[in-house]
Amino acid sequence: MTLLFGLVSSVVAFAQVNWMTMNQALESQKKKPKKILVDFYADWCGPCKLMEKNTYNHPQVAKFINDNYYAVKFNAEGTESVTFQNKEYKNPDYNPKSKGRNAQHHLARYMNITAYPTVVFIDENTQPITSLMGYFKPKELDPYISMIANDDYKNIKTREEWEAYQSKFKSKIKE
């Protein structure tokens, strides 16, 4: 029994988010509706790298995201062509010779991304729900990913209701 428990613990410890492209997530959503979590990042962004290392690689966060979302890692300054809500988005101003910052992808513009990292949540009908700007530690991200996955956000209309939700929320994340 100890050996089995040790193996299970090892599997959980190595859990990673199953990232896909935006097009893959949208196709998967057509077959099996599920919310989409999009991590808009840039290659040069230090907080983006920390979020990947510390938050998305946290075993409990990774498992929860994999169980409840299609997870998309989207380079907000990249060249991926995406069809979203029947419109094609590209990055025509991308400069392959640029070192560091580059032109912003038109999907990132459409989603009003003004800083990296930004997490955007999209519902089962491809409608944006909300976005979170900046670096979040695992325990900081937990109430958001839980609230959206469970549709609790639909019952939160005021700041007071959000504060009440936060005060009652008990994170199961162990940091």
C-alpha cells in the first residue's frame, strides 16, 4: 500500500497543464463543451515565466485546470492564425528580426490585453467571461479558477458579493 501511495503522490507531483493551441481548444469545445482558460504571455515577460513555473506547474492547479478547462497558452506577440467567433485573427505586423518586444497579435487586441501575463476565461459558447491581469500565485488563482469552473461567477453581481465569496472560499492549495 505504501508503494502505491508513493506512486500516486509522484504522479500528482508531476502534473502539468495540458496546453493546446487556441484552434485546438475551440475544436475540442465543439465536440465537448468546456470552458477555456487562455494564458496570454510574451516570450520576454518575466512574470509570465514565473507564472508558468510557480502557478501552472503547481500539481493541484494543473490538475484542476486539466479537469475543468481547455487550457491555451497563447503568445500574444506570436504568429499563430486563429479563427475565433467566425473571424480570423493574425499578427500582420510581426517582425521576425525583432529581439524582445514585438507587435501584438490581433486576438490579444480583441481581448483587450494590455499587460502580460493576462488570463482570459471563455465560456462554453466562446463568450469571454473575464480576465485577470498580472502574476498570480497558486492560492491567489484558486478562487478564480474555482468560481468560473463552477459557474459561481453568474451569481456574483456586486463588489460586496465578490468579497463575501472570497471570505467564504477555502483554498485546498498547499504551497
